[in-house]
Amino acid sequence: MIGYVVKRILIGGVTFFIVTLFIFFLKQIVPGDPVMTYLGISESNTKSIDVTTYNQAIKTLKMDLPLFYCSFQPSYFPSEFATKNYQLNELEKKMHRLYKHKMLVQKFISNCQELNSGLSNDFFNNPIPSALQKSDSVQFSQLHPQIVKLQDFPRTKSFDFPNIIWNGRSNQYHQWLIGGEHHNGVVKGNFGISLVDGLTIQSKMMSAIRWTSYLGLIALIITLFISLPLGVFMGYFEQNRLLQFFSKLNLFVYAIPTFWLSMLALSFLCNPDFIKIFPPGAAFMDLEPESSVFTNFSKNTYYLILPALCWSASIVAYLAVQIKDATIQIKKKPYFKAAVARGLNKKAIVLRHLLFNASPILMALLPRVFIIFFTGSVIVESIFSVPGLGKLFFTSIVARDFPAIFGITTLIIFFNLLLTLLADIFMAYVDPRIKLNHGS
């Protein structure tokens, strides 16, 4: 049992590492300049950028570091290119790619900097750069021999094996995931700074998780109290016409989109022109920091019942069908038929044989149900104005707050992997026949 748990933990850890690696590199290819967004400057208004402020923001966001633990670059590139920010070196890299002579190019670039003559794109289209043509004759006379030497240098087309540069812990991925000396990383709860309001993602997520926890607890209670008995009875009394009707109704409820059901409930059950049973959304909810969890929960339950009902409708239908199928399968087992033949009462049969033997099947569905819960929270919390994690995720997408988006995604994946691990351990404890090596 211990070996099985250790193997599952290792597999979960490797999976989390791969997922965080994918999320990190996805951050690098999203459109827009994160430095400009961090400074609150429109990308179309580049003239108002202060170079010092821009470079300081790059250091604050750790974008001056290489991306990963190791870097690959052509052999004709200087080694310092692995540590410089790519946005500051495009012309230099273009020269190295064009001439592929490290020493000549570096000497020319250093002389340009000494003479205060910056690189220009015209250099690659004009044998004599326009920036040098406009300069005095002293600068031109000093740089012209190097220009001629560069342009006369034979350009080889042979394949260059890239150099592998080890960057150690001083890279963007390590700083983002683990952290550094003066800040924590994702594994310690630091998901970065919001690009919208400058607040930490951790503080915004902690405030939102409280509301999602209250709403999720109510939805979980509704789900268990409806889906569990409904699924067992639909499977145990599968010939009952009333339960057959509920089975068809269950499929109909599962097919209803959550956003459409939420809009109907908000329009008809919260509207004084129809039937006003519930309050319109969560506008009057309030969390008191000094109050206990039970006080806040009981105070806001009335405002969360309707969102919880809409949230749990599809999950109830899904779980009821799965429990029904599991019950029908268990009814065909020899031990179940033997229990019925011994004359046990129906209560003992349902509790001791049906529910106990169906529990591994239900635990295997736990990670999938968790994902359904989160996707439903994005819709329900946005419609009913519940300031939870789902609404935060939706507003972050609309505002292109990528640190918040990736932070919430990382958190959801972590909890999904954790629930998968707990489900596997529970199934191995209940059913000792489950072995990792046999893939059961």
C-alpha cells in the first residue's frame, strides 16, 4: 500500500511539473507586451515610454533572466545573449545571424557604442548605413574598414551545432514556480501581480475562494442529497415506471445548458412581475472578517440557494446516471444475488452491498465532477454576481489579466491532481486488488 501511494505521488508530481511547464511557456506566447500592461501604458502609445522605467519593470517582472534552466543558442552568438532580454538585442542578433562571425560583429558593435552611433535596420539593406553617412568623417573613417571586412567575409551555409548553456536557478521558470531569495513562487502561493489593479493574485484569489467555498458547499449538499438516493433507486428498481420517468427527466436536465437555466431562474424566480422567491443575485451578500465561518455561511445561505441549485442541476443529473449504472452492474454480481437469496432486508442490501461496492466507482468520478463544478461556477457566479473564483476567472479573461488567468488555472489543476491522488488511494484501500503495475 505504501509503495502504491508513493508511486501515485511521484506520478502526480511529474504531471504537475509538466502542466506548470506548459502554462509557463503559454505565458510567453500570449499576445501583447506584459511590461507595457504592467506599466499601464497602451501599446499604441510607445512614445511616452521612459527607457529607465521600462528596464526597471523588466527586472521587477524577472524578464531579464533566461527562460529555463538551460538555453540553446547558435555557436556564433555571444554567451551573454542567454542572459539579456531578447527585446533589447534584436538588431545585434540579426547581425550575428547575417555574418556569423562572433569577434568581428562584437568589435563593430562595441565601436558603434563608443562612437554613439547606434545600430539601424538600414545596415542590412545598405552597404553604408545611413546613420554613418550622416555622421562626421572621423566616425566613418574609423568604422568603414570594419564594415568592409564584415561585408567581404564569406558567409557559410554549413550547419552550426547549438551551444547548451546551463542557467541554474537564475531563470524565469524557477523564479515563477519556486521563487527566489526575496520572493516566493507558485508552489508557495505567490502567483504574481495583477496587471489590472496591481494587487497580488493571491489576495484576490483568497477573497474569491471564500465565496466559492460557501456556494460550493451548498451545491455539494444538494448534489449528494438528490443524486445519491435517486441514482440508487433508479438502478435498484429499474422496472418502476415512476423511476423510469425520473430517468428520462434526468437526461433532459443534464442536456439543459447551465447559463440558460440560470437566466431562466433569474428572470422568473427573482422577478416581481412573475414569482419572486429568491433575491436577485448576490448584491446584498456580505462577509464579515471578524465573524466565524458558520455565521457568514448562515447569513448568506438565502442568497446562495438559487445559484447553488442552478450550479448543481447538471451535476446531479450526471452523478445520478453514473450511480444508476453502477447499481445495475452490482446487481448482476454473484455476492449481491447471494445476499438477496439469504433473505436480507432491502436496507441492509442497499447500505452494505450497493453503496459500499459502488463507492470506488463514485470516487473515480470525483476529479471529473470537480472540473464540472469549476466550469459551472464560472457561468453561475458571473450571472448571479457572486464574487467567487469563477467570476474572477471570467473577469480576468475579459481584462486580459494573464497572471490571474494562469494562476487560477494552476490552482485548479493542482486541486484536480490532489483529488485524483486521494481517489486512487481510497480505491486502493477499499479494493486491495487494485495495483498500479497491473494498470487496474
